[in-house]
Amino acid sequence: MNGFSHEVIFCIVNTGFSETVMEAAKDAGARGGTILNARGTANKEAESFFHIAIQPEKEIVMILVDTKIKDAVLHALYQKAGLDTMGQGIAFALPVDNVVGLTPWKAVDKDGKTINMPAVAKD
């Protein structure tokens, strides 16, 4: 294990696809995210190399997740908003060494029982 309990996933998509990203991330266990407006800077050579039209207006979705679900969230983003979709998304994750401000939340297991989740994973 890398020693980090959380990671931040960045997903860069064409404008209008941030909701698709958040739906996929939530289906994989993420709780929420932050959407930033951005502009791409790809050039014509990049467009011809990737055989895709580069749309300059972008949205960046930042999602803080427990390291345990990072791979599932990244896979869901690839499936729903990856380069082969209209969103033409690119996603990557970075480790986060400290997290404050998260509140505990309650999950429900498959039997309908409430599970209290910790605000921050204990080492």
C-alpha cells in the first residue's frame, strides 16, 4: 500500500459532460465532486494524431475518494466519459496525504442495514 488513504481524481471532459462524470463516479462509490470550467490548448497536430476534434471549452471534475475505490471510479469514468465517448474525457488520480473536513456518512448494505463509515480512514 502507498500509505495514502485518499486520492483525488481529476477528469477533464468536454463542456456539458460533467454530470455524466459525476453519475459514473457516484455509481462506483464516490460521494461528490467539484466542477471547474476550463479551456483546452491542444493544437492541430494533436487533433490529427488522435483523430478527434478538440473542443476548447472543458470542464474539470475533481473527486476526492478513498484509495480503496479509486480504481473502480477510474474504470467507471473510462466507460462512461472516456476518449471513445462524446465527452472525450481524460482522467488521472493523485495521492492526497492529509484530509480534513469530511463528515461521516451512512451507507446501507445489501441487506438494508446501516453502516457507519468513518470520516477519515484510520492507519
